[in-house]
Amino acid sequence: MGRWDYNGFFEPSVPRRAKGGIKAQSKRGGFGESWWAKRWIEVLESFNIGARLNRGRSYARQGQVLSIEIEKGRVTARVQGSRPQPYEIKLQIKTLSSADWKRLIQGLSQRAIYSAKLLAGQMPADIERVFQAEGISLFPKKGNDLKTECSCPDWSNPCKHIAAVYYLLGEEFDRDPFLVFKLRGMSREELVKSLQPQGKKTTGKRGRPKLPSSPKAEEALPPDPDAFWTGRAIADDFFGEVILPPVSAALPRRLGSFPFWRGEEKFLDTMEWIYEKASRLGLDLFVGNSAENFRVKEGLRSEEKIENF
């Protein structure tokens, strides 16, 4: 958005500072690391909207985008610009027909490596070949495949506000590649269910599902209340070998990052740092060293790290 002064020159507007907005994780360089995220960004940059791309990158990194909602074939967002009221953004992506998806599922099912990777939550590197074989594009390609709209007064479409949302979507595709399929009309759950092999159903009498057998009864509780509350003596080797985990923050990394993270620091990088320090502190305490000695030795500065988290 901009305005004309009395000399007729275009004066770029200054956006109002947004609080709690979605900030891009890439501090410099391009947006998105995966090939599918970069392919999405290529669609935006093919519009040739000049300086608005740079302004869009700045908006994305400054946290001017307040919210993004992704549905099938539709993205809605709110972006704080120079006016008090945030601008409303709408992106409409043409969804594939049920017949198209049926052909694609058949093509993916015939290639075991594609199905295996998708079921494991990974995007196959050459999955676009399956789409191309059916005459379909995974990403918006034609003019009517993608429609954008912004409530700002800028005559350009897409404007810098739409560009900011587009860049953040590219980063979000890194976190969850299945969002690309969702924009084309199929959710992750639907895709996984369609690719799963249909096994035989085990039925009992009269065609009813056969229920699993009941587990064996556990050992009865001890009748002596003192024995129940105090428990038994713990063997010296009860814990086995106590060592630092080979992979730091394995569970958070398996769960993945939060959608559209708003923190200053990257979530998984910070969690890995916290897990590493906590693991070393736990091991140090287990072998008998004090927490204060550990803090001095390791130079632990949790307050500084978590303050930017």
C-alpha cells in the first residue's frame, strides 16, 4: 500500500507494529528448505510483482501476519498494515476432482516406495511424476488454479500482504508437506486412509467382529498395608546403564514443530538445547554431583535462552 503526495511521487507506507504475529523462521535468504516449499514460492515469484516481493518478505519476517487458517482449497489470513484495521486475505486454490484423486491414489498405490514414504509422513522426491502422468499438476499452474484477494487499497494483486502470507505458507509446508495435498482437496487423514492396504476383517459368530481375549489377571496386591506403601527393595542394577540419550529431544522432534510458530527462537532447536542441558544435569545429580557445580561447570543460562523462546 502507498499514497501520492502533492508532487505526485509514490510514498511507501509504514506498517503498524503487530504484537504476537507469525514470524518467519528464515532470518535471511530464501523461504522454505524442502523442494515442495520452494516450488510453492516459485509460483508466487512468477507473478513478477517487483518490489512488493521484498516488502512481503519484510512483513513475513517482522511478524505482520496475525493469523493463517488453511482449509481445503482455501487460505484465509489477517495482516497488519499501515491502517488500524488488519487486512483480510483470501487465497483460493482449485481443488482436484474426486475422479482425479482416485486416479492419483491408484498411481501412488502401484509404486510401493511412494505409498511407504507418504504413510511415514514423508514427501517422495519425484511424486510430481505421478501427477504429470495423469495430466494433473500438484501445484497451481494455470491462471484459474489460484485466486488471491486482499482488502487493502493496493491495486496490485497479489500485493505485499498476500506475498507475506505466501512466504509463511512455504515455511509451513516444510513442517507439514501434507498441507500441499490439503490445498488441492485431500486431507492427510484421507490420503493415508486411501493408501493403507485393506486387510481381512476377523469376525466371530453371526458376522460380528471378534473381540480380543481378555488379558490375564495381574498378581494380587500384597495384603500387608506397610508392604504396599513402602514397596520392595530396589536392586542395585534396577536402572541399568544410565547414559545420556544418543538423540536429544527425540520425542519433540518426532512430534514436530507447532503450526505457524510465533517465538523468536526456533522451537525444536530450543527444545534440543533444553533437553541436552537437562539430561546432563540429571546424570550429574544421579552420580552425586550438586546442581550448583553443574551450573558453574556447564555455564547454564536457562533464563536467557527461555526469555527469547
